[in-house]
Amino acid sequence: MQNKENPIARRVSSSGASSIEVAGCGARINPGARHDAEVMGLADRSVEHVPRATAMRNAAKRNFILQQGFEDPAPAVCPHQYSALVFQPKIVLIGIVAAILFHSQAIFATLGALLWWSALFPKLNPFRALYNRTWGIRPGAFRLDPSPVPRRAAEIEAGTIALAIALLIHSGLSLAAYVVEAVFLAAALAVLIGSFCTGTFVYHLLRGQARFAFQTLPWER
């Protein structure tokens, strides 16, 4: 007896997806095709985003180096020089956090004295000496030279803020000290997170180099 079962359509399964085959015309509809195309498009956009983000990050590092007063670095040297230059801000940030936690006049005063010393005697900068004798001796590492004027100006500004906080704590003006501490902490984080140095930016503005200052912002390319 002939099988009378003649379905209009039947579902065909495969290892990759499922489709619907329409009887009598050979047409096959694959509901997953559009979804797969969307997934592939999203993957392509994600892959394209990676080199773009890397390029933006490299541009921010280059701008930071220029903002500090150094010459335009070669692309191969840029990341190594940037890592060397942010060594000092990392140490300063540790000092700031410790001083805030302990509300310590002594730590702020010491930090301010070290920053002023580094600015006045760049060849005797203790942060630079510490880096060159530790991280700077590794193969392929960038060795730090004495800081140029913009970087020393930033050290003076940071040292002045640290000494001002020590004076506020000594005078019993705790609320004012906490406000200035917050500003100091934000400036230090801007260097390490945003590759932006407030001190050198202000220096270039005061020198009448506003166009150059804005060209060294992290997002400029």
C-alpha cells in the first residue's frame, strides 16, 4: 500500500544548523543563516576595534612623552620610554595613598622635599636613580636621562602641593587638607590611568604654548 503521508514541509537537521525543506519545489529555508551572518559581522567589528584601540593607546603614550618635554620617540622606543617615565608617578602615587591613609604630615613633607630636590637637581633625582639601578638595567629597558624643564616644572608643582598639605595638617586644617589631598590624588591617577600630566599641561599653557598643550592631550592623534 502506498504511503499517503505527503507533508508540505519537513525539517532537515545538519551538524551546523537546522533548515526547512519545502516539498515539491526543492526550496530550503535556513533560519540560522541571518543569525550566523550577524555573529560574523560582530566578530569582524571586534577584530577591527583591537588595532584601533592599540593605536589610540600608543598615541596617548607618545603625546605624554612630548608633553613631558622629550623629543618625538620612535614607534619602537615609545612604549619603553613611556614605562620608564611613569615609574616616578607610580612611586609618588604610593606615597600619596600612604600619606592620606595615615593623614601623615611627615610623609607629605618628605614627598614634597623629594619632588623639589628632583626639580632643582635633575641629575641627582632619586626616582631616576632608583629606576636606572633596578628596572633600567634589564635587557632592552629604556634608561632615564635628567628631566627636561616641563617635567621639572611638574615636579615643582607636585612638590608644592605636597608641602601645602603638610602645612595644612600641621595647622589643624584637616578639612582643607582632605580637599587638597583629593585633588593631588586625582592628578596622580590622571597620569597613570589617562596618560595626562596636569603639571606639564599647565606649564605649556603658562608659556603661551596653548596649541601645543592641547595637541598633547591623550585623545589627540
